[in-house]
Amino acid sequence: MKRILIIGIGAGNPDYVTIQAVNALNEVDVFFVMDKGIAKEKLVALRKEICRRFIKRSDYRFAEASSPERARDAADYRASVEDLNEDKQVVFERLISEELSDGECGAFLTWGDPTLYDSTIRIIDSIIRKGGHDLVFEVIPGISSIQALAAQHKIPLNRIGESIGITTGRRIAEGFPNNVDSVVVMLDAEGAYKRFADQDIDIYWGAYIGTPDEILVSGKLKDVVGDIERIRAEARKENGWIMDSYLMRRNSTREDN
């Protein structure tokens, strides 16, 4: 029997790693690391720094592999993600077969929380359902970028008695949901917030949350939309990539009690 842990390591700050995650890290023999290229080598280095900081043992090891890329020009987004996950599954199966011995524990370290816009759970579950590997797995939750974003801006996510929405850039581009006044947006490569700049909306935006490169901007969307666009472009050019999220909140005439 081989054991897999899917460990949420938080949004970027090693201090976000929970005690449960630290205990799980100390059970692992092999950490599987998916390398996404030179532009994101900081993310690999941070994973290794978390292990160095929190693991008391010295006999753990890393098994690295290149991460497949999604076809960015695909007409069908959902199909392209499914194809990507199939490609990742091939890599995961190879790592588990070649790098993890029977009786050992392997782990995937996921940014934020592994249950939120991450496919590692789906892929491992698919491997088990496929058969051919004697596996069990566990999921250790982490602090998501959503929680860290709100904490860094010193705001609650919701108004009293009101709902919040969590969605993607692709979905928010279709329109602000009618049944919520606060929406957290993730995975927005195109800056969909721009389409709402003529509305009475506040935005709380952040990039590289929890890391030394963290950037925060907040205010009336119509007042700061240009600043966010400029900062995003500069940060992407400097780092080679950007990972950001934001909360948009409609203004209301009522009082929050």
C-alpha cells in the first residue's frame, strides 16, 4: 500500500502552514514537485524552504517533473482543462510508480487550499478509480489566497447577513451575480474587473499574496482600475508571471450593523 498526502501549504507565506500540515510534512518520504519553468522557480524554492523549515527528519527526498501546460488557444476551455488533467495524471502515475515504494508516503504540496480551484484531488481520485495502484490518500486543508487577501486588506469577506460569491475571471466577465453583493474572483488572466469600472463598486486586489513580492491595491474601482492595470503589467514583466485575486463589493445605501 502506498499513501499519498495532498497538503495545502497556504498562499505563500511559510507562516500560513498549519500545525496539521507540519505534522503531515513530517510523515512524508517523497515530495512530488511539478516544475513550471524558470519563471516560476520561486514557487519550487518556497516549497523546499517550507520543508527545510518544518521537517525534523533529514531522509525525505524530492521527485521533480515538468508540469504539462494547458492549450491556451483552445476554443473549449473545459475540454482543455480536462486534457491538461489527463496529461498531469500520466505524470503523477509515473512519479508514484517510479519514485514511491510500497509502504512509503508521498505528498503533493498545493498552494492555498487543495479543495479550491486545484485539480490534484481529482487526479489522485481518478488514478485510484482507474486501478493498477494500491493507493490511499488524505487531504490536509490550507489557508487560501481568499482568506489571506481579506486578512491583508483587513476586511471581512461578507457584509452582515449577506452572501459572497467565489468565481473565476471567465465567469465574472459574463456579469456580476444578481444574488450577492461581494464577489471574490480568482484565475482572471484578462482583468475582467475592468468591465465594471463604471459601476459603484469597491475593489480589494492583491498579487503574490503572502510572499515578499506581495502587492495590494484597494479603493473605488473606477479610481484605481488604471493603477491595477499598470501594476499588473509591471509585475508580470518583472517576475515572468502573476497570480492575483480580488474582492469586488457593490456599494449599498444601507448601514452595516
